Amino acid sequence: MKCEHCGGLVTWEKQKGHWYGHCNNHGDSKKCPGKTYIRQEKVEEQLVGILDKIAPKTPEMMDWIKDVILDDHKVKVTEREKQMSYLNQMLAQVRRRKDKVYEDKVDDQITPQFYKRKFEEYSQEEKNLEDALLKLNDQTDEYQQLGVAIHELAHNGLVIYQKADPDEKRLLMSQFFTNLIQDGHKIKPEYTLAAEYLANWMPKLNENYEPPKMASLKEKTPESSDVVSFGSGGWIRTSDPVITFCLKFP
């Protein structure tokens, strides 16, 4: 945690049975005009409030989010299978052409120069296709699993936090925050990529979520696996780079 005014690290000291944080007393921080002593309980109170804002509010909402993630993943898998089928067809075609041009060379139907040029051309095409297939094969379900995990962690975050010891609390916070900024008695979070997505997405969903509307989402939208309803807030596609990171999930 750092001070917004001087950039100094926040240090902690115990006074009258309570822990207080403030920017340290080294270098420029000695003269920090914004130095404020903030009680640990006040920090935790604000962090709990932040977690509450970015968490799915109900088990029903959490189930719906899982369905969206899984449906999106099914579409991605189907598309990947189509791409692999197409690439394999193209690869087989290129290899047949390589065989044919070699046969033409053996039968003296083409010149050595022509054979060399076409052989190099087909070999490069073959390599490009093989590389593309390898890249597709390397794709995993990691993002889908991360998407479910980060939503579930946010959904259960408050319960986990209340039962956790100090080390477990720090570990939990590290999943959501890269840093915390102290501005007087106010704490400003710097989110991890996944938590930043939740901070932008969950307040809107929590506000507009209507179970009947969400249940009928697929019947109302032709590309249901790629869109999420925000009610009056409109539509947002899960192919958005940040949302994809969390909904291929991510």
C-alpha cells in the first residue's frame, strides 16, 4: 500500500491496541502534506465494500454467469474444430501438390528450376499450415476455468475473508488488487486485470439482473453465446478482449 501524495510505502504501528497505517518516515515522506493515520479496521471495511461491489450477488446470478461462460466455450470449441478441419484439408492438398511436382520432375515434364521454385513454395505453405495446426492444438480450457474461478472467488470472497487469518487475507486480496493507494482516510484500489473486468462488469449486472430475462436470453438473441444483457444498459459482446479474458472464461 502506498501514499497517493508522496508515493511512500505505508507502514504500520500499534497504538492503544489498534494498528494504524501511514506513509513511512523516510526521504520525501517525512514532509508529506497528506500524511494521515488510518486504522486497520477502516481499511478492511473499505476493502470489504469493494469486494461486495464486484461480486455476483446471488447464487442464481452465479449459475447464469457459469452458463454464459460454458456456452461461449462450446462455441469456441466448435469454431476451433472447423478451423482444424479446414487446415487439415489444406495441408493434405499442399502435400499432394508436392508429390505431383516431384513426379513431374522425375518424368521430365518440368525443368529443375521450376521444380525447385514450386517445391520451396509448397514446403513453406506446408510449414505455415503445420504451425497453424500446432497453435490450435495448444489452446486449452484455461481461460474458461479462470473465468468461472474468478467469479466464484468474488462471489464467496466476503465469507472467505471473514474466516481467513491475516496471511490468507493477504493472499485473497492479491487476487483482486495489485496495489492499494491511501488518500487520507480513503483507500483506492489498483485492480488485477481480472478484478478490473469485474469492477466494470458486475455493478451493471447486479443492477440490471432479472432472472426471467436472463433465462430467455438465448431465445431472444441470434448470437446468444457472444452477448450478455445489461437490461437498459444495452448489450456487450463477450468477444471484447478484456471480457473474453475472463469469460472464456479471460
